[in-house]
Amino acid sequence: MAWFRRTPEQARQRAAQVCREGPLAAYLSVPFADPATDVDDLELLALDVETTGLQPGRDHVVAVGFVPVVRGRIELAGARSILVAAPVDVGQSATVHRLTDDVVAGGVPLAEALAEVLAALRGRVLLAHFARIEVGFIERACAQLWGAPFPAQVVDTLDLQRRLTAGAFGQEPAPGSLRLWTARERYRLPIYRAHEPLIDALSCAELCLAQVAEMRGEGDLTLKQVLA
């Protein structure tokens, strides 16, 4: 028997029936983009989260960065970087994102930060590199704060890079070649400082535009073809 799997739009409709108020409800109130939409007509939100670890059930968000990508153009006017007050010490994760306990203590509550993210994401497609991290932490927070799931349409630049660099017979790309900064080297994109959420979001947005240009070639390219 085939398993039934909801589309992102069906998942949004179902979640909207559960969540009736608050930032998540406002996000869920807007229908998702038609999968047949040309990529050049889409609105995306490149998103990066910095955390104390990689496990949403155990670790915590300490910073968020995002920038809109509207019809093939990066809109820096809509970019945001938000510090988030974590309920625990950042520990060894500070060596990665360079956010100390003193710095993080000046951040806003997670609910406030997530409300900004959801408002910016409303009507847009989520864009991230290795998006399971961003999606996992947002899912966990939405369940805790509003008791509802977080459906989303997701474009993952790591997934796109895998498709673009896989061998002729589907062999996995070389180890390390799917990392954000290695993927950017393939397109000779600028070198930025890593693990700053807004810079990483911008880096992901630039990489996506380069990948989309390569994937399009001479033909059409739809949202369905780039969804993770």
C-alpha cells in the first residue's frame, strides 16, 4: 500500500486549522506558491540560524539572519540580523559563531525573534543551505510556543549543489564539496566571514542565484524542480 504524503500546501492548510492566532497563524494564513511558478517569479527568504549545537530537542538558537530574494534580486533593505537570548550557556559553540554568553544575554526572546522570521517568510519560500537545521529548530520552537507544526516550501542550496555535481551515474559528490563555501568557490563568488547569520544568509542567496542560472540553461525552471 502506498503511503499518503501531504504536499506542503496541504500541510499548511492542516496546520492552519490547528493554529488560530499569533505569528504562526498569520504565516499559515497565506497560501504557498504554486509549484508550477517559474523560479524567476518567486519570492524567497534566505535564512540562517546559529545555535548551541545541531540537535533541536537539546540545543538552542542564539542568532538568526535573513534576507529576501524577490524575483531573482537580493533585497538588502529587508535583511535582518537578530540576537536571541539563550536559556543556557553557549559553551563550546562560541568557538564557531563567536557569540559569547555576554553578547547573547542582550538578545531578544526566541518568540520575538521567531515572530520576525515568520512575518518575513509569509508568502515566501524558505531558502537555506542544509535546510534541515533551520527547519528543525523552527519546527521545535513552533511546537513549544504555539502548539502547531511548521510546514514550509523549502529550497536547499546543498541539495541543489548535490544535483549539480553528482556523477553521471548518480555517484555522491566528493566529501566537503557540498559545504556552503566550497559550493560558492565553484561559481567564483566572494569569500565572506563564515558563521555570521546575516552573512551566511546572504551567501546562500547568492549561491542560489548562481545555481538557478546553471540549472535553467536555455529552458524553463519551476519551483517544483528546485524544491528540496
